Amino acid sequence: MKVFRGAALASIVVFGLGFAILPTPTRIFWGEITDSLCAQVGSHQTKSKSLQTARECTIGCVEAGAQYVLYNARSHRIYRLDDQGKPRQFAGERVVVLGTWDANTNSIHVMEIQSTYVDTLWSRGFMLLTQLRRGH
């Protein structure tokens, strides 16, 4: 039993140090998938009676020429998304986006998008690992 505990502890330490030694630019971003027009005002209040939900508004604005973005209401930050296909299924929803940040273009290279109610514990655990990689 002591050998098993020792091996488990050693693997955890090596795994943790591996993340600390080999930092990666992959980050987790939280917010709502919305469109670039509504994100500028921070809401989906429209004059159109036909667009009743955040999802309908987002998709309608994108079809009219806007782009999908990630909007963080807490920080009031708008992040462009390089992949305009993946966000459609999450339009109007709060999500977690896993990706790399490009400060020059203020955009996220999207690797994965998940609704916040799905795998929230996994996402929080991944965020902890990400912080460990950065040495926080």
C-alpha cells in the first residue's frame, strides 16, 4: 500500500511539474456567445419583435453581417472568435471557450466550446491546471 501511495504521489508531482516547466498559451475564457453588434451595447434588446430570445437575436444579427464573439459581462470584454462555425450551436448561451489568445488581433483561436452547465467541474479543474502552468 505504501508503494502505491508513493507511486501515486510521484506521478502527481511529475505531472504538476511538467505543466509548470512547459507552459502553454492555452487558456479558458468564460462568457456568452453573442454577436458583435449586441456585445457592443451589452444586451440583446432589439426593436424587432420577431427576435424574442438571445439565441434568435444572435443568429439573426450574424446572418445580417455581424460576427460571433464571446462577451464577458463581468469584465465587459469582447473577444473575437477565429472560428465562426463552432459558436453557432451555442448562440445566446453562457459557455466556456478553450483556446489560445492572440493579443494583436484581440481574438481567440477556438479549440473547444462547452456550455457552462456541461462539465463545469472539469472546466474548473482545467482552469486550476492552467493557473499551475503559469505559476500562479
